[in-house]
Amino acid sequence: MHPALSVIFFTAVSGTGYGLLFLLGLILAADALLFSRAQALIVLATGSVFAAAGLSASLFHLGQPQRAWRALSQWRNSWLSREGVAALLSFAPVFALGFALWRDAAASTLRACAIVLAVMAVITVCCTAKIYTSLKTVHAWHNAYVLPGYLLFGLLGGAAWLWALAAMTGADDALVQRDLPVLVAVLAAACAMLKRFYWRFIDTTRHAATVESATGLGRYGAVRSVEAPHTEENYLTREMGFALARKHAATLRVIALVLFAVLPVALALPALIFRSTTLAIIHASVTALCVTAGIFVERWLFFAEAKHVVMLYYGSEHTRMSANLVYRR
């Protein structure tokens, strides 16, 4: 599929924002006093900006952005519509928690708002992932790895930025120098393992449909294409059949793994060993940037390596522009 920057930005940045909001909600639900009011408001504002920026970027991928509101009416049968509704609803607990923090509300009120925020963050990211897993026509998306991948990468991005914000705002030493570095390292390792399984899956399996089943001519024997229907790319070949060389994909996979897994683990270990506030700030900030860059590369690959089954009509290799198909006995 064509890796549009708007969709990459949307899924990467909004996922990180909701991961940050989820972790904040989880922490405040467990211990409402772990963060000061100012610290909690900074984390809440950052997560909200990330989520809102990602969601806003998704509008640029629409043909008529001014009509985006109409998509909200299809929530009964569209995961994209459900994602939009969930995203809008998720800002209700954001404002409620922000107001409760600003007014220094009781711990029970903060916990209630935090729990609702965490739940809505998970629901929104799940809806985003289901937009892609529901597409049976795209083999690279319609599998069991995509949904946990979206959740794990959202958590990893959120944990990395939470570590950076907590370090820069002077949060509890145990949280900054022990708990969050461990969380980032564990999530980075989990994401790396999941992506390895995912990449092996898309490399060694393919969609059940074939050019014979797609054309309905399989009962006559093998089907081959003999002539291209046009002399240049059309919308389908451009958007649904984006071609990425295997060597480039392999290189980008390594880059993604280094950025979102190897470097975060390498940066978290010294912070755990030396327990220095200054070191924690530097390592946490660099980790947040590396993880974000790694997620962008991973998400670009997520789209670029996916092929729509409609490309079967354009040749058995999925990349040639040939659609006139004949059969041979």
C-alpha cells in the first residue's frame, strides 16, 4: 500500500499520545499522589497534544476533509467511524481529569477519572488497529499480530515520553531511575519480538486468493496475463500495489529495530546502574526521540509492505501492470 505520510503520522503520533494517557491514568489510579499536580498536568497535556495532532493529521488523507464529520455516523459497521467516535469521547475524561487536577480534587475523584481515561485510550487504539485488521483483502494486516502490535507500540512510545517528562519535571527518583527505564526496556524487547514474528509471517505466507480464484477461471487451469490494459499507473496500482525492494525492506527493518529496541535498551541500562538525575534526563530524552523515529520507520514499513489482493488482476507477481487475463488448458 502507498505509505502516505498523513496516515503514518496519524497512527504513530496518536498511538504514542494514547499510550502516554493510558500510563498516566494507570499510575494515577494506582497512586494519585505519585505525581504532583503540575507534573500530572504536563503529562496529560502532552498526551492530549499528541493524540489530537495525530487525529488531525488523518484528515489530510481524506479526499474531502470538510466532510469527515459524516464518517462518525457509520459507527454501527465501520471501524474507522468507531475510532473517530472513541477518539472524541476519550477527550471527555481528559478534560475531566485536567479539571480535577487543576482544582486539586479528592484522590477518589482523580482515580475515577484516571480509570476512565485509561479505558478510553485502550479502546481508541484498538479501534484504530481494527481499521486494518478488518480488511481481509490485505494479508499483511488481516492477522493476529497487528492489534497487539498497535497496543505495544503505543505503550512503548507512551512509556518513553513518560520517562522523559518525568525526568525533566523532577518526578520521584524511584520512578525515573528504576521503574520507567525497566518498563521502556521490557516494552522495547516485546515490540522487537512481536515484529520479528510479524515479519516472518508476511515473508513466509501469502493471501489465500490466487489469480485463478480472483478471475474465476481456475477450473480451466493456470491463468496468466498477456497484455497490460494501460500504459501508465492508475489509482489502484499506485495506492494498492506500492512496490518495495526486498533489500530496502531488510535495511529499513534493521533501522527500525535499532531505533525502537536496541538503543532504548542500551540507554535504559546505564540509567538503572548509575542512578544519576542528569544522566536520566539525557537518556530519557534521547530514548523518546529514538523510539518515536523507530515507530515512524516501522509504521512506514507496515504500509509499504502490504499488498491489496486486487493486485492479482494486474499480474501474478502483484507488481506488473497487466490486467487482461487468459486461461490455458
